[in-house]
Amino acid sequence: MFKRQNRPRPEPPLSRLAWLGMAGLALVLLALSPVSSQENSPAAAVPEPDGYRMEAYRAPTPATLAGARVIDTAAAEQLWRDKAATFVDVMPRDVKPANLPAGTVWRDKPREHLPGSAWLPNVGYGALSPDMDTYFRRGLNALSAGKLDATLVFYCMTDCWMSWNAARRALAYGYTGVVWYPAGADGWAKSGLPLEKATPME
């Protein structure tokens, strides 16, 4: 029988060693890189449009709104607890169709929002009818007691352009204390904060 000889393994080429080293470094850097929060990562890449958002209202929003203060849930909670702002919910509300067959029962979809908020539905669309524009202006005037510098916090849901549009429109109306809370009612609830049943403002 022949005795098997242990031959030395050939050294890997330098190019292969270099590639292995680079791959290892990439894995280390990936592991050490900070993970962005949900509020900051998708929104940071979305630029502000020149005008109002006109379609696809449930989509990632910008991280900013020129002329307005943008707040997270912690800041919103502080304003709410201090009663230092008026919170304006602009979540849309389904309108009862005019051509429903006789006897059809219509039920509004329930809405829960931050306690003490005023619900001004359907004012966050990109274009408002004259009646809706009047409704929005009248509502803001009542909520602010006619003070253009009143602190008004606009919100809807996370990834909802309705609140962005509504806050931008309030700025166009001349309000200077506009605050935008992009996390909205669902972001508020995820932090364990209370909600209450909403009733639209007349």
C-alpha cells in the first residue's frame, strides 16, 4: 500500500484575498450603520412639490413643509398636554352618493382622532370647490378665533398628503402658526396615546 503524502495546499491568489477582505469590510460597515426611523427614512427622499398634491394622496410625504413647523409624536404630545395648540384633523370623509336606491342604509365610516381635535374633512385635496374652500376658511377662522398667528396642528394619517396640502393651504390663507404632524392619528396611537371618536365640524 502506498502511503498518502500530505501535500501543502497552494496559496490563494492575492486577488481572491482582496475580494474576501472587501466583502468582510462591507458586512462590518452594514452592521454598524444606523437604522433610520420610519418617520425619517422614506420621507427624507420625497421633495416638496411646487404646488398641492393632486392625486395618490396615500403615499410617502416630504420631511418638510416650507413655512410650517414639522413635529414628531413627542412634540405633538407636548403641545397637546400643554393645550398650546389647536389640532385640526383633515382625514377625508366619504360623501353619501346622491343616487342611492331608496331604502339603502348609509353608514359613515367611523373615525378616531386625537382627543379635542376639530375634524374638517375633505379640505386636504389638491383642488377645493368654492363651497369646500369657504368651509375650510370658516372653520379655521372659528378655531383660531380670527387670530392668524394661532398655533394650528394639521394631521391625518401616516403617509397622507391630505394634511400636507391642508397645512400648505392654511399658509396661503395667511396663517403663520402652522404646524404639520405627519405621523397622524395612527402614529399617535402606536405610541400608546389615546384617541376619541371624531365628529365632523359643521
